[in-house]
Amino acid sequence: MTSSDPSLCVIIAAKNAAGTIPRAIGSALREKRVAEVVVVDDGSTDATAQVARAADDGSGRLAVLSLDRNRGPAFARNHAIAHSRAPLIAILDADDFFLKGRFDRLVDGDDWDFVADNIVFLDARGDLSEPVVPGFAAEPRQLDLAGFIEGNISRRGASRGEIGFLKPVMRRAFLDSHGLCYNEELRLGEDYELYARALARGARYRIVHHCGYGAVVRPDSLSGRHRTLDLKRLYEADRALLASTGLPTVAATWLRRHERHIRGRYELRQFLDVKAQSGLLRAAGHALANPAALPAIIGGVAADKLDAFRARGHRMSDTPAPPRLLLQAKPVRQGRSS
């Protein structure tokens, strides 16, 4: 197989995405290295499946699978992977799209099991045409487990920029040899958890700073509507990984910090759930019965109050945010090799 042969399967899990799925599919089918595009309609109540089939370009590369009920992105992606054969697997969210030529430089070489490039975030309220991004120096680097976990601890008030947002191309052979698939118990952080387990098993995760993925930021996205239970399952997944043997000391330290970070968010959310359902007195009793959770609850409530106070003095702008990159990158002047 030459470097330009079609060798990629693009996986798209979609729920109620009839308005965005044609663009996602089209951006995948125009890539010459894409051999398969597998869409899984995850129990949609709109015309996602029909619209997806209508986006077929006649090349025979598109398959649309439908689930009779919503099973979550982890199940949908596992289902798609099981129904595909290409040696390289790329994940594309149904709201998003590949920039033209994404894979031309991304998948060359054999020094990786996972390889990811930069992401440009676009505000859904603004211009969603394909952005013209500068050429960036590749500056390839290998990401280890400690760096990955550290890069997934979010900071309040900062633009979301966790490394877990990256959408790496994965080698099927590595997943198969280690028995890796998405954790179907998770509906939050399923990408993060899979990549962390892969890195713990020795995956070579390469990052380049070329930009090839366009992510549309919507205030009503499914990923922004997670449940309290989703947070609980995510920190339990951290604990399960911590229980495995052979983790490097630095990686284990960062993993414990991530587990505490997610558990704190869970404790705060659970407190707010009790308050909403049973009132402040019952919520206070719940907090006092869980003294270990008090710092996360008190700190979280105080931070929420501070954010609300600041928001009163700053009316939300109606002007769409400009495109921004996930990774800081060094532009290269036209005509220079990156």
C-alpha cells in the first residue's frame, strides 16, 4: 500500500444531526485517502439517516447504520468500527468537518499509533464557511500519558482547550492487539478515557500543529448537556485506570488530580441536584453528611456566585467569537516548507 492509497475509515456517530450531517459526510468523502465513511444514526428522532444517505457521492464508500434507540457515542462508535475494515480510523463529530486535504500530511510515516492535528473552533453564530487557516509549522511531538492527563484538566473561566478534544487517527491494529474499544458506560469523556488507556498500554501518540479539523461550537451541543451520573462514571473510569499496574509515577499523580477534579464537579452537581429537588435545608444536610465533599461544594458554589456577579456587569456579546485554534501554532511564511 502506498501512502496515497485509500486506507482510512471515517466514523460519524450522529443523533438528530440532519442539519449538519451532509457537510460532515461531504468533507470526509472528498478526501482521497478515505476508503470508508460509516455513519451511525444513534436513535435520532429527525431525518438524520435519510439525509445522510442522500449525501452519498456514488463512490460506494458510504454506509449508514441505524440504531433503534439512543445508545450513546461510545456504543455508536464501537458499532461503526466493528462494521468497518480500513486499517486507520478517524472520528468525525456530526456537527464538524475536515478541512480539505487534512490527511495528506497527517497519516504519513509509521512512528505513531495515534496521530492528531490542530483544531480550529468556529462559533455557530458566525460564518461557518470553511475557514482559510494559515500554514503552520508541523513541530511534531510525542505525547505521553502524564502530558495527556495534565492537558485534560480544565480551568474555570478559560476557553475550553483540553487535549482530549483532539481527534486523532488511530491504527486499528493497535486497538485490536490491546483489546481496546470505547467504554460504553461513558457518555462524557469517552474519547479521553480511550486515549488514556491506550497511552497506558504504550501507544505512540503523535501531535502535529497543521490544522485539519473544524469544530463548530454550539451552546446546545449534546456534549454540553451531561448528567450528574456521567461525571460519576468518568471519575470512576479514572479510578479503574489508577488500579492498573505499571503506571509511571508522574502519570499516576496527574491521573489522581484529574480524578479529584472530576469528582469535585460531581459532588457540586449532586449538591445542586438535591437542592433543586428537595430544597436548601436538605441539600445542606446532604453536604454535611459527606464532609470530604465539602471543599468541592463550597468552592464550587462560591465560584458560581462570583461568575454570576461578574456576568451581571458584562452583557453577553451578540458578536460571534472569532475562530480560534486549540493548540498554539507557529505560522510559516508562504513558500517555506513545514
